[in-house]
Amino acid sequence: MAKTGGSGNIMLQAQRMQGQIKKLQDALEEMTYEGAAGGGLVRVVVDGRQRVNTIDITQEAINPDDLDELADLLIAALNMAITASQDHSQSEMKKITGGINLPGLF
């Protein structure tokens, strides 16, 4: 009885997918995503791994009597940038995995 080699083929596909995922992870570290709030009063840039690179706060955003507003602007800008990064990462991962959910990768 001849072997079909099915399990060997699956292993090759898994190794290829693993290599593609590693390349994607490396590429994502170089990409940046921006979130802005308050008409640009606060701007945040994160990389593709959702690490904050920069936070820019204009003088007009700072009101010592209402620091809660500044906090809200920061949260909004951070969430916007992180969501953009996550959406892009998930989209690229689906291209590699064909939509198969692989927990723990992103």
C-alpha cells in the first residue's frame, strides 16, 4: 500500500505559513498607524504591534481646569490608532491563514 504523503504536505504548508507569519510580524513592527482626536489637538502614533511610538499634544489641548478632557482625547486617539493597527494585522493574517483562527498570534 502506497502512502499518499498527506501528513507531509500538511507539515510543509504549516512551515510555510509559519514563515509567512514571521515575515508579517517583522513587517508590522515597521508600520505605523495614527489616531487623532479633538480636531488634531492630540495625535498618537503606534506601530503594527500596538506599541506607542509618539504622543503629540498641542498647547490648546491643555486646560489645567479640565484635565479629564485631555485624558478623553488621549484615550480616543490611542484607541483609534490601536484599532487601525489591529484591523490591518488581522486582515493580513487572514490572507496568510485563509481565515483560520490561530489563537495567540495577534
